[in-house]
Amino acid sequence: MNNYYFFAALIFSAILLIVLILYFPRIKAWFGFLLPYEHLHNEKRNRLCILVPARNESEVILPLLESLSRQNYEDFEVYVIVKNPHDPTIAMVQAKGFHVHIEDTQTCKSDALDGALQGIISANPNSFDAYIILDADTMIHDDYLKEMNNAMASGRDVIVSKKIVKNYFLKKGSLSFQGAANGYIWTTFDEMGNRYKSIHHIALFTVGSGVLISKKIILRNGGFPFKATLTEDCELAGDIIANHDTSYYAPYAPIYMEEAPSLKMTNKRRNRWMSGLTQAQLLYRYKDFSMGSFADNYYCYSIFISYLYFALLSGFALGNGVAALVHFLIRDPIWLWPFYSSLAALALIYLSFFAMGVVGFFASKNDVKGHWAFRIATLFILPFHYLGYFPIMAKVFVGKGEKHWDEIARVKETR
């Protein structure tokens, strides 16, 4: 029996090693934050359209409106999109001299964006060179639009801003351990992913805020038609691959993303995002695989390799745990073999997330001043937080993921 567990562990280790080898290029991209990155300057002043979906966002939108009014770049217009014609946001927007678009039939963010874009391009399809989407609760620097225009000197079709956790800069108590742990996802996407991919001309992972989309893509699609899933940004990523559109990472144009104020709201967001991501990848997989490049598809769909890795470890831990319990109950001393094998698998799950967190810690160390003790403590909590994705993904894969778009609670005080 000892030999059985030994050889089972040996075979399992070999399979796990093969999976890790398959995932290695993605791990290599983690360290892209160490690579030098160009800071472009653009002589051309592109005409930019800023789109801000703002359904019921009157309590959080003012800092963004103030920042947009202070931009040191002049060639832009702002369109704030609301649903209710009596939304208090309207008066705030008009006071800043920006446009208001009322889309009263919208059921999701994509509806709002598409409605506004339909109106703009029907009036004059050449009004703007590019469109930037910003969520109402984000914060930006006063040179944000200037730096996004600089990034357009790359000549690429889509520009992706660097994302930083906004809550670090808000009042004390605005950021919990779970919020800080969840915020590592932005570093994983950007400094540990998009930076490397941008340097090597690989399609980036897009997020629905802080993304610039060229006029070419908007006109090709006749607006913003990405409404088939809960995550319009993941659909956009699939569309970029299928059409061989180029994308560029803009670390010098950061936006500050708000983390949900409670674990309940964070889980609601994670459920929606993981459901939508999987839906979008299933929707676009045939088109991407048949039309996209190998590198673009690998980095987009390599997340399924990570799913396999953690599924194997979880299954191995569970199987050995059950075997250890059975042997223990029948007083068979062999129970220690599967028990230690189960513990080893669980430890590897923890250490895998911890290792990713350590890389993320150093990749984002210049983005947040202070908070060192809090950030170090977060590293040890982070693996437990990411274990929360396991039941979420289990629900998604059995067809029990989120089906509807719901609003997420905000941190009301933003300064």
C-alpha cells in the first residue's frame, strides 16, 4: 500500500510538472515589470471622446468630473451617460460644461456605451480619433489625457491604462484586507501581464475602464455591440484577437480603481466577472482560434491552464484526505501517507498564490506610498482570498454562474 501512494504521488507530480511547463510562458510574463518601458511623446493632438457610464453614480462621480475639468490637454469632449432623466449627476455634469446622454432603456454598461456612441457617430463619424471609457468611480491625474494621447504615438488600435487600487488614497478604513488582496488582480493583469505582452506585440487583456479604443474599431462595429455576456471588456478582448487589432499598455497614464467596501460586494463582483469572462471566452473561442495568432490565443486562454493546475491539486488533496480518513477510522497506520500527501497539495495551492502575491508586491511597490505593514500582512491573507475563486469557478463550470448585471456598492467618501 505504501508503494501505491508513493507511485500515485510520483505520477501526479509528473502531470503537475507538465502543466507548469505549459504555463511557464505566462509565469515568465509576471516578471515583465522588470523590463524597461518606453515613454512616448506624441506631436499629434488627437481628438478624444471620454465616455463615462454613470447610472446612479452621483455620490462618487464628482472627483472624476473635477479631474477631467483640470486636464492639461484640450482636444477632448466628455459624455456622461445616465439612465434616469432626473439623476442628480446631470446637474453636476452640466456645471462642468460636459455633455449628458440619457439612455433610459439601458440594462447594462454596454447598452449605455452603445447608445451614446450611436448618437455620436450618426451625427459625425469622424468627430473623434479615439474613445476613452472611464468608470464614474475612478480617479485620474490631471495629465491623464495627455499621456493617453502620447500612448497613441505607438500607432496601436487599443490603449490600456495601468490600474492602481484607489482605496489606498481614500480615508482611513476605506480599504480592508480582502479589498487589498482583491486589488492584486490589477497588478497581475498589468505589470505582470500587459507590460510584457505590449513589449512583445501580443494582444493585451482589456478592462472596461481606462481603455482607449480607436475610431477604426468603433466604426467597424457600428458602435459598441459587446452585449452578449456580463463582461463587455472580455468580449472586446476576444474581438481584438479575432481581428488582429493591436494594443498598447500605458503605464504612464494610470487610473485608480475602487475596491468594493465589503466581502459580499467583492464576491458579487467576482461572480459577475468570472461568469462573464468564461462566457466571453466560450463565445469567441472558435473565432479567436481560427483567426487569431498563436501568441494572442495562448496568453488570452492560458487561464484555463491555471484552472487545470488548481483543479488537479484540489482533487489530489481531497482524494488523499478522504483516503487518510478511511485508513485512520479502520486504524490502519498507512493513513499518514495520504494525509501528508493531502497537506502537501494544500500547501502547494497556498504557496502558488503566495508566490504570485510576492511578485505582485514588488511589481506594485512604487504605486502605493506607505502602508508597508498592511501590505505585507495582505500577502499572507491573499492566498485565502483567492481560494474564494474556487467555489465561484465551480458554479461557473456547472452553469450556475451569474446571469444578470447588478450594481455594486461604492465607497461613498472619495477624498
